[in-house]
Amino acid sequence: MLFQREDSKHAEKARYEVTRDDITHPLSSYAQYAFELDGFEWPSVEHYYQAMKFDDADYRERIRQAETPKAAAKLGKSRWKKRRKNWKKNSITYMTRATYIKCRTHPEVAEMLLKSGELEIKDLSMYDYFWGTGRDLRGENRFGKMLMGVRNKLQEEAAG
């Protein structure tokens, strides 16, 4: 969705809005666009991302088999399972890999991302200050930045 707001001082530049957990938006990590990566078929980016938090292959498989992205996320947030030592350092890389492969697997998703042109992409998640902007729009917006990075890579590939 495009958003443009006029405030009293100046016009805010247009931006493309998405939330990571919107199951209906193709660019969301919760959208169920299956892809193959690391020798497995993943139902969504969220399934892959959550599973990669763990070294335990059986637990990763349990997450991969989760019925919904929300269920995969719940399993991925388990406090009873030990996460990879390097998870914080590499979490964005896993999200980026999965999103890029989803776009390469589903041309209609890549086309949607490319059609956002040069617009800034914002994840307007109210309570997520890492992946999203948070309710006060001061969050890191890592999901939006990651999508813009994937978009840049797809644009470079299209340019040949």
C-alpha cells in the first residue's frame, strides 16, 4: 500500500508499507509462498527463519512442518530450546536468503517488490522495534531495509 501524508511542516515522502506477519501480503514473511532452500521445501519465509534459530535438526523439522507461519513463529520463540550461538549476528542473513529465494521461485512476488521502485519500504509492526518501526516509527525497520536490499539485488539482475 502506498502512503503519503501531508503534515504542517513538509510532505512526507511516499513509502511502501508492509507488516511482516500479514499472511495476505505476498512480501510478508508469513505469506505462504513455498520455496526450496537447503534441501527442504519451506511453506513460508517465516518457517525457514524460525527453524534456522536452532541447531537441533529434529526441532527444525518440527518448525518446518508447522501448520501455519504463526505456529512456526511460536515454536521459534521457545525458551526451552537452545538457539544457535551466532543467531543474533546471522538472523538478518537467514531472513534475506529466504526472501530472495521466495522471489526467485515466485516471479509475481519479485514483480511486486520491483514495482515498489525506489520507495522506502516500512514494516509498520506496532510492537516490533527490530524488524519493524514500532508504534512510534522509531524502530530499526530491519524487515523493510531487508526488502529494499533484495529489491536492489533483483534490479541489478534485471539490468544484466
